[in-house]
Amino acid sequence: MDKTILEKYAPDPENLLFILHDIQDSKTDHYLSFNDLQQVAKYLNLPVSKVQGVATFYSMYSLEPRGKYIIRVCESAPCHVMGALDILKEFKEVLGLEEIGMTTKDKLFTLETSACLGVCGVAPACMINDVVYGNLTKEKIRQIINDLRKGGSNV
């Protein structure tokens, strides 16, 4: 872990979420290792169990390595009505994944779901890293994944 992340914040437990987020975002495999949790606990003078509890409570954190691109398919009611299950199925097919939460063998993509992305007007939608894609179709999904596999920099 990059110690400068800790140094950005005062050693106050109120900074826990920000620190965990910055650590996870600094890593190419987008996850928090047990060593990361231990260092944060020590810095904030908290039990490791408290830090681990927070990291496992929030779905934005992962204790397992993930892909370069984290795909979150929205499962809110509007997205569900507009075909989110078909969109999720298409992502699984295009990526060759059997289950949600899996990462592709090339470590490029991890497929997850999200309760709501807040973009109901363009349902069905997904977020890939920090970019939202709406009005998804099977064709659009294939194009997005192909662009990213070719090194597309729009995500």
C-alpha cells in the first residue's frame, strides 16, 4: 500500500471510508488486501475487525482482486422493467462468465450488480468504473466490451 494515501488524511476514524476508497482505487486489481486493512487499522488506532467489518459491509469495497474494468449492472425497478436481466445475461455471455461477481480470465472485467445507479431515465443502465452507459442493448454491450478490449480509453 502507498503510505502517502494514509498521510493525506488525519488519523481520525471518520476518514476510514475515504482511506479505504483511495487505497482500493490506487490498485490495478481494485481490492483491499488484509495487509491494507491492518495498516489502516493501525493508522486509525482501530481494531482490524472494525476496519474489516466496514470493508465487508459496503458493496463498493472488495476483499478479492477484481478486473481493470468493474461493470455494475443496475437492478433497480426501472432498469428491471426495461430489461436489466437480459442485459446482465448478455454481459455474462460476452464476457464468458458463469456468475455475477466473477472476473474474466484475462483480468480485464469483473461483473457485479448495483441496487440503483440513479439514471432511471436511461434504463437499462450500467456503470463501468466511473462511466455510466444507458439505453443498453445487446449490440451496445458488445460494442462497449469490444472497445474496451481494444484499449478504449473512454472508461
